[in-house]
Amino acid sequence: MELQAIAQKLRDAEIAKKPIAPLTETEAQLTAEDAYRIQLHQIQQKVSEGAVVRGLKIGLTSKAMQEMLNVHTPDYGFVLDTMVFQEQSAINAERFIQPKVEFEIAFVFKEALKGPGVTVEDVIRATDYVVPSIEIIDSRIEDWRIKFEDTVADNGSSAGALLGSKRTSLADIDIANIRMTVFKNEEVIDSATSSAVLGNPLNAVVWLANEVGRYDIAIEPGMFVLSGALSKALPFANGDRFQADFGEVGDVRISFQPAEVKK
């Protein structure tokens, strides 16, 4: 199995906006270790072409998602500078293939974290502040027919990140009990609490720091981590607007370009 060739297939799918068949169907022997190597091949290639790693994302933090993919562990992916969006700018949904949005708490770091052996106390000490955030996920796999190895190889199905502006110290909040309300086009469509993320988002960051340490990767000062979705992913199209209100942590908004009027 040529991992670099598989990585190139995923990159080609991303560029052409034409998804491919699930890797778990075409590469029957694919392991989770292989999938992370495929992911890393793509990231290293993009970095060699000038992209900069700005953060990491954690996925599959809810029991529902783990059960759906028949796994008992989260996964992760990288967020590059080319994937970071601003609240003030409307995004063209057509730049993606089959995108969805998720709403999360992002940790921003002032000290490096590197596993093994990272603890909750280490994460608290290394965190500068948290902000509300939105992740755009997308799949280069046809019809989201993914298994664990598919989404891992596909950079955790990540496609974009947007960070809110309000910065909050961990010392000022109970991070495990943040209430979130989601609005789509000004209507309430979902709500959740931060305990949905492995019982406490801190647990997710601990897991991540130790997991990426296996590949000699550290969470560096200035980087952010999207700690995992509090609720289900929601599809969107041009013309849609979302707001996630995280109470004392603040709110974050994302908008997609106005839908074209068909003549």
C-alpha cells in the first residue's frame, strides 16, 4: 500500500471538488496508523508549499459519533492558515464539497504541550485563554460514507476554522458546564453543554497532546485547539448564517455568501 499515493488522491479530490470512494473500501488493509501517516503526508506537502500550521482539531468526541463509526477514541487533524476564516467575511460555500458546521470551544496556548504524560493540570497551565469557535468540516469521501480510517486520512474531515473575539481565562469559568445555544438564520435550532465533549473539553485536549506526541508533534505557543463539537454537525449553503452563543464565553458568528437569485 503506497501511503503517499493515497494522500495524493485525497489532495486531488480536494482541489477538483470531486470526492472519491471510501478508502476503507478500496484499501481493505488500511489501519488507523496508516491513516494518520496519510494525513501527515498531506500536511507536510502543504507546509512545504508555504502553508503554516495554526492549530489542531479534535473530532469524534461525542459518544454518538463514536458509536456511529464503531470506535472508542477521538481523532484529530491539522488546521492550516489557509483554512482560517474571519467573522466579518462571508464565505463562499461552493469552495467546499459537502460541508457542515460544528460549534466548539477553542483553547489558545501560551506554553508548549507535548506528550506523553500530559495532564489536565498541564493543559490548564499552558492555556492562555479560550474562545468560542466554529469548525467547517467537509469530506473528500463520497456521501460522507466514512469509517474511522477514512476521516483520519482525510485530515479529520476538516476544512476550516473561525474563532470568536472574546477571550476568557479558564480561571473565570467552569469549562465543563458551558451552555451553548445555536441559531441558524436567527432561529434557535440546537443547544448543548460543554460536558458533551468527553465529559470536559480539558479531557479532549489532554488526549490530543498525548496522541500527537506519538508522532513527535507538540502543541506550540500561539497555536489553538478546536476541542470538539458540543452538538451535531449542520449542513449549510450560500445564504445561511449561524450564531453560537456560549454564554459567559461569548458568541461566534459565521455567514455564507448570499444565495444567487435564479432567473
